[in-house]
Amino acid sequence: MTDTAVTDAPALDAKLLAAYHVETVLWVKHWTDQLFSFAITRPASLRFRSGEFVMIGLPPAEGETRPVVRAYSVASPGFADDLEFLSIKVQDGPLTSRLQHIQPGDRVLLGKKPTGTLVLDALKPGKRLFLFGTGTGLAPFLSVARDPDAYARFGQVIVAHGVREIAELAYRDLFTAGIFEDPLVGEEAKAQLVYYPTVTREAFVHQGRFTDLIASGQLFRDLGLAEEKFNPVEDRIMLCGSMPFIKDMAALIESHGLKEGSNAEPGDFVLERAFVG
Ligand code: A2P
């Protein structure tokens, strides 16, 4: 797929085009009044690793000189034809107040340099891969959990999504059904994927914050694991969510003996703050 120029839209200046691809919205799905997903065309020149993020924005409106852009984790895997994203809607948010109204055919700016630490290469080999995301922090794990490499590297992949209310469990159908039909990872997912949703402000099969579920041992019991702690030899973890969430989780995980990794020095866990505002 190549960059798409919509002929009847206003011309964009050369500086903008040097920094961003101009892509076309393919579809939009609204989960709740605060949460939506969308997909855009993928430029042939864009390379990224599953779990990375990229800048997303809208062309400047009349009278504006610069676009408002924000970091978004790509929710589709690195080999996908289209680029998928999961976003919150903030009514007075500089970008999402407008982005939530996009329609198929609209133009979206896409940064040219994907980056990030929620990548398999930043983790040492292990037995189990835990992907803990709260709210839109699920996005990078939609990418990692749909990448065959995750199943090649780990015996078990646990997608753990924490939200306030059941309606916010976006992609629940994917992780309970759709992914098992995926031609690339379906068979692996059937054997190796575990989906662990938890809700904090409504009654649900799993209830409570991840920090509490880990501290009490409930998470490990629910998963049928022998130990009620993370094992620094076998367990690898990725975290994505609000600042307080990743801070509290990182402290807890470190208390179990796991060490943070990076692209330069792979470790036992990696983290990234989810897009906000
Ligand atoms: P809670 O409902 O108890 O605040 P948010 O939308 O605020 O990012 O929250 C998403 C989910 O993450 C909610 O279930 C929320 O629980 C939980 N959460 C928020 N902060 C933390 C934290 N510091 N540690 C663990 N879980 C958290």
C-alpha cells in the first residue's frame, strides 16, 4: 500500500509531509462513549515491531499551522496490511476531541518513526509472557498477542486486561473467539493463549486491581500456577497503562526479583505509559 493523497482535500505543506505519512481511515469502531478503535492504510515504507508506538495526528484545521499529534501504540501486529489503534475519547482533549469523529476516507497523519520498549526483543527468553494492560494500555498487547513470534518464544501468553467497567473490555470477542480462527496464530493461540480480564467497579468473574490480585496470590491461583509469585527465571512481563499503574506494578514485580529491560539490555519486564488525553 502507498501513501494516499485525497485529491479534494486541502494541500499539506512540505514540512508536514517530510515528518508524516498521510494515510486514509479504513474503519472506525466505537466501544463506549469513551473508547474507540480505528484502522488506517499502511504505507509500504513503514516498518515496525509488534508492540511499538507511533505518532498519530490530524491535518491542521483552517487557521492552524501545526498538527496536534499524540503517541499511539499500534494494535495490529508488525506484518499486518493495515494499522489499527485503540483510543480514548476526551471531550476537551486537543486530539481525541476531533479524532473520535473520524470517518472512513478521512486523512490521518502517521509519524515516520515507530519506537518503544514493549517488544519481544527487550525481554530475555522465558516460559510465560504476561501482558498486563489497563484501559487503552491493552493496545500494544493486541499487537504482540497476534504475532506468531510471541508463541514461538513463550510456552504461554497471558493477556491480562484491567478496566473499571465490563463495557470497557474492548476486544473481549477477539480473545475469547476471533483469535482462534486467525490463520497465522489461531492454532498457537488455542494451545498457548490465556485471556484474563478483570473489572474493578462492577461485579465480574475476575474482580479487582492487578496489584491486589498479585499481592493476594489470586491471579496465580486463577491461572492454575503452582507458585503464588512471579518467577524471575520463567516469567516475563510487559506493562502498559496509567502512570500510577505502571509505577505500582513495577515496584511489585521488582519485589519478586524481576529486573526491568530495554531495547539495549533485555530484561525480565518492560513498561510503557499508555496514551492519555
Ligand atoms: P480502579 O477502578 O480501582 O481505579 P484508569 O481508567 O484509571 O486508568 O483505570 C483502569 C484500571 O486500572 C481500573 O480497573 C483501575 O482500578 C486500575 N488501576 C488504576 N490505577 C491503578 C494502580 N495504581 N494500580 C493498579 N490498578 C490500577
